[in-house]
Amino acid sequence: MVAGAPLAHGRGKEVELSNEEVLRYSRHLLLSEVGIAGQRKLRAARVLMIGAGGLGSPLALYLAAAGVGTIGIVDPDVVDLTNLQRQLLHGTGDLGRAKLDSARDRLQEVNPHVAIEGYRERLSSANAMEILAGYDVVADGSDNFPTRYLVNDACALLGKPNVYGSIFRFEGQNSVFWAARGPCYRCLYAEPPPPGLVPSCAEGGVLGVLPGIVGSIQALETIKLILGVGEPLLGRLVLFDALAMRFRELRLRKDPACPVCGENPTLRGLIDYEEFCGIPQARAEERERSPVPEIGAAELARRLDAGERLTIVDVRDRHEWEIGNLSQRGARHIPLAELPQRLHELDPAAEIVLHCRSGPRGERALRLMRDAGFTKTRNLRGGMLAWAEEVDPTLPRY
């Protein structure tokens, strides 16, 4: 797409700006690339956001402030305390509220001229085509692979541009996928990674300011598409490294064999994206494996209080150990990544209880140790979160 290429939007609806709106958007109107005609385009535009979380927060705030007339939001979740470190649409007083409700209130406060359309449901193959059809641009701020492929395919089938952003730890990605004019998400990632290979932000963490940067770029690209100005990120993937404060750009090519936008597309409708990403199979394989021996937090506390000799091994990362730990209960710290090289520090004949934050890493550690001959190993069900909930509420939860 070249600068100034038109984006069909607003369904041809003519809009007029009130005197109050002219004053509100006056700094836009002073830009020849925007002007009164461009602001009318923004006023007539309809943008759908997938998610009102880390990426959705700056995206929504800047779209509303810019005067995008209708903003749709798909998000089934409620506001959690762990969200507030990065999701600036929501505040402490919104805890427990539907994200759609707190987002609507905040955006109406930013700009009462903007209409907010909410969908408090999970985007799925059953509803995606109907929801996306009513919008000009889709901005994907989802945090999982099934939704990313779903959004990509629905946008490709409907001819919609998909303004993409993703974040993890200290790194972010941005692009514009528009199958009618360039490569799509499948051209970049033909196959999803194996389930569990890429940890979520809940497991791996994310620097709070990072989604502000990546989400703002999504807002910028969305506004450029609506106005038809500048050079959008079509056929380009921007990689951002926050620690190095470095942007890199990769050129993307349309894949001739892409099943959704290639020369002979084979995907002509939406599919089961959890199945495509291997999630049901991974769950079935996990169920077929031998069950993980577990111990509950209350039972572990009772046995320790009774003076039983148990070896507790915390397999979390070092910075997590520093947040809070069971050292007063005799816990040892051996991070999961170091465990294979440090098994010699543990007694195979001892009764060992492993734990992490919430359970999964403890399970991986247990299977590793069982394979190495540690037969009396158990995992603390629910990890440190369960211990803080059931035994010691003074411990911080994170």
C-alpha cells in the first residue's frame, strides 16, 4: 500500500463536526495531512479492538482522543489486581468489574463524542465473522495464538486490515496484515508453536510500560489507515527491544502457498483454532501421562508442624524467590533451569516436595526428577499461591 491509498470506511456516511469538536481536534486540523476532511474520516470510522488489556488500553485511549467515531471492544474478562501494572484503562476502583464497563466509562470520560460498542464474549469461529463485518479496521491485542490466527483468517476472508501487536517480557512486535494488499499473519507464522512452548505474560512477566509503546504504535497505524496517509506497516514487522531501546525492521513477503491469502487459497471459512494450535491434543496427551503425585498446602503445613522430615524445593526463578519464600520452613531454592545439573545436591531416598508459583513448573520438575530416579517426589498443588491462600496469608501473591 502506498501513501494516500484509500481505506473504505464509515460506510459512506457523511459526518459534520460541531464547533466544540473543531476546537477539541484543532491540533489535528492544523495538520494538512489531516485537516477537516481527515477529522471527518476519523469521526466516521469504525474500529474493532480485540482485547481491553495491556495493548488495548493505550490503543483505545488514543483512538478515543483522536476522535474515532465508533470503537468496538471484544473482551470477556473482569479487572484483576495484576492487570493494573500495565492496563491503564482500568483503576483500583474497577477491581472485579467487567473490563468492558470500566473501559467504556474511561473512554467516555476521555471523549464523549465517541460511541463504544462492547462484546463481553470470547471471540470464536462462531461469532467472529458477524462481529468483524461491521468494522473498517481490526486491531488485534490478543494474548494467545488461537485468537491471533482466528483474527487473521476472519480479516482475510472479509478483506479487513488487521493492525497487529504482541508483547512478552521486554520485547514487542507490530505489523499491519492486510491479505488484499500484502502478507497476512500466516505468511509470517505458517504454523503455531507447540502448546506450552511460549509462556504467557502470567508466567513470564511483562514490563508495564511495554504495552504502552506497542499499543500506541497500533493506534498510530490504525489512524494512518483511516486517514490514508503515510506508509503503513504493510509487509514490515517492527521488533522492539525495550532493554536495548532498539527498533529493528524485517521485510515480509506474501507466501504464495499461504492457505488463506496465497495463489491457491484452501481456507475458505473459519476453523477450530484451538485444534489448529494443538491445544486439545496437548491436553489429551497430558491426561494420558501418569498423574502427578501432589500434596495440598494444608496437608504439607500439618506434616511440617508435626515435625516430619520433608525436603522442600522451590523451583522458581531467583527474583521470584526474593518476592516471598518458604525458607523459614526449610525450603531450598533450585531454579528449574538449574535442576538437571544440581540433582546431586538432593537425596533420592528423601521425601521431596517441589513447588513453583502456581503448579506447572513444579510438575515439570517432578517429571524430570522421577525420570532421574527420585521416586518419593510430590508437587505442591497450586504452588505458592495455594500456600498463601490456605496457610500463610501474609505471604505476597503475584
